[in-house]
Amino acid sequence: MVKFQQITAIVIFFFLITSIDAFASTLEENVIEVKGQASVTTQPDYFSLMLSIAQKGRNTSKLRALVDHKSNQVINIAESLDIPTKNINSARVILRVIKDRSAVNVQGVEINRNFPQQNKGKVYVGVEGAESNVDKTQNFELSRTISINFSTIDEYDEFLSRVIKVGVTHISPLSISVTNSEKTYQQALAKAIDNAKTKAHQIASQANIKLGKLVYLKELSTNHYQRRLSTASMYSEASVDHRSHVTDKAISASVLVKFAIKE
């Protein structure tokens, strides 16, 4: 009796699997499959700038004082523009050792000369410790990296016009992004689904068939919005009056949709 029940259960299981496969196969043959796409443009509202201040010399204490002085000037400029303290980071300091070796490095001298009885030989004069006796000057380079975040491009322009007078060593490319890109992506995703529905209805109308309910929906895209970098450069007094311009950015989404066909 037990064996009979087990055999019956196995038969029913295979029947269900076969029925599901047959249903899926029938469904695939009676669907309209379309891809929907859409984009939503948004204005960038997050601008991040990194700059560095560096000094070289032998006395690390003096170097630190010079770098700290210029760093404080940069921070004061940012604070005068009402940039929040949380958007200013100046904690990264790097100390690098610079070794200047002498241009002349005598390892030894080889002399060819004639010895008595016309026998040729060589005399090798070693200069032991020659390199160690050459005076080496050890310098240091101390640098501080400061990063500042802006909420508008006008804040960035105003900050740049003031900070170049301080004497910064290098200004990295400006990072431009959108703070709430996920919200914009969700809007694009909803429009992509609507676009897919419109396509499906158009196809059904052209094929003179009736469109049924939605049976499959797959998100093909992800919110992969990345920060954009402007070109790095060394700024001079000539760039004080420059006004930056930022264009809207498009965030796109795409979906795969299947609709059943009414018999």
C-alpha cells in the first residue's frame, strides 16, 4: 500500500511538472514581447573639488607652518562663502623624503701602463667609500590635500576666483554629480514601462490582435549614474573671471515586458 502511494505521488509530481512546462511553452507562444526605454534629464547639484598645497625644504617644522598657513587661508575663503564645515575636509597630510645625490659618483679608476721587461699590466685604484663621502642633501616635501563640496556651480566659480591667489600647488578635476539620482532613475523607470505598454498596443493594433494582461516584466537597466570629471588644469589670474556652465544630465532606464495575446 505504501509503495502504491509513493508511485502515485511520483506520477502526480511529473504530471504537474509537465503541465507547468506545457503552460509556459503555450504562454511563450502567445505573448507580445517589447522593450521599453526612457530618459529623464536633471540638473547636477553636487560639485566636489580637491586641491593640494605643497612646500619643499629641510626643516619640517617650517614646512608645516607654511602649509598650515595657506590651508587656513583656503578654509577661510570657503567659510566666507557660507559653505558648511561638513563639506570641508583638510585632514590629509603627506610627508615625502627627497634625496638629492651628487652628480659625480666615483667608483674606481683603471689605468693601463707598461711594466718593466715590456710586460703589460693593469693597475686598479679603488676609491673606497667615495659615495659615502659625497655630501647628500636630504629635503622634505610636505603637502596637504583639501576637498570641498559645493551645492551650486556659482559657489565653485566664486571660490576658485579667490583661492588661486593663495598659491595652491594643484587643482584636481571638478567632480559633478546628482545627489538624488535614484529618485530620477525611478521616474525614468516608470516612463520606460509606459513606453513598453505603448509599443505593445501599437504592435497589437497593427497585427489586428487583442492585447491581454501583462505577464512578464524585467528591469534591464540599473541606476549606474557616475560622477563626471571636468578637465584638470593649473589655474592662473587669467581664469578669475571665467563662468562655468553645466548642462543637464540624462538618467536612462529600460525594461523588458511581455503581454498575453487574447484568443
